[in-house]
Amino acid sequence: MSEPANNKRMSIIVTKGTLDWAYPPFILATTAAAMGLEVSMFFTFYGLALLKKKLDLSITTLGNAAMEMPMMGGHMKMPNLLGALPGMDMLATTMMKNLIRKKGVASIEDLRSAAVESDVRMIACQMTLDLFELRREDLIDGPELGGAATYIEEATKSDINLFI
């Protein structure tokens, strides 16, 4: 990696692997890299799913009381109770994917590729790979393997540390 233009660093620990939680870390990482920051992303537990070659991301309305979807000229709140109904997660995921496409928002695959092209350092948690019985071959090319010490080393050198 080349020296960042402004000598600032940002580290992000990525712990969630759903469609709605995939956007913030990749958008922030690619934006910071475009602004000249040196960026590292540490993918652990369910966040590691964002590095899989084949993404099959979904969302759930359960436990997401703030979820609203634009519908019929307004905004429909998705009550938590809906998440308990069979098929609701699939419906909410389909609605979100359609909205993303309709609004021209980049896909997670595109944002992930942009992060690689922007020299964002992506670190896959070795312990999580072992815990969930995943192999390095299950992940995209590019991320390195590391552990908590790798993340802490990055975090202690960073001006900005985010937990997502």
C-alpha cells in the first residue's frame, strides 16, 4: 500500500453480515479511501459472510423497529411482529433488493470490488473461519487472514475506529 495522501487512518471492525448491515462498512471504507485515508476492515463473526465468493445476503424485520420501506407514495413501517410470519424475511429482502436496484445504489459486490481496487486492507478473522468451518477458498481473493492482535495493531494506529 502506498502512503495515504493525508496520513490519516481508519479501521472498521465488521461484525454483521446482512444486506442492510453490509452497506455502511463498505461505503465508509471506500469513501475514506477516496479521501486519501489508509483503511483497514476486520471481518469477524457474521461479518465474515461479506467476504464469501457467493453472497446471499438477506435482511429481517425482526428486531429492526426503525425499518421503513417507501410504498405507494408514503413510508410503511415494518412492525416487528411481521418478522415472525413465515416468508417475511424473504419478502423484506426482495423489497430491499428491488429498492436498491430501482434507486441505482451500487451492489455489495460492486462496493467490495471498489474496496479492493482502492487498496482497502481487508482482514478475515482466522478464528471465525475455524469456528464456522470455512476455508480460505470460500472467500474472495484479496483479504488476508489475521486475528484479534492484527485488528488491535491496526486500531491503535488509526485516527478513526468504527464498530459496525
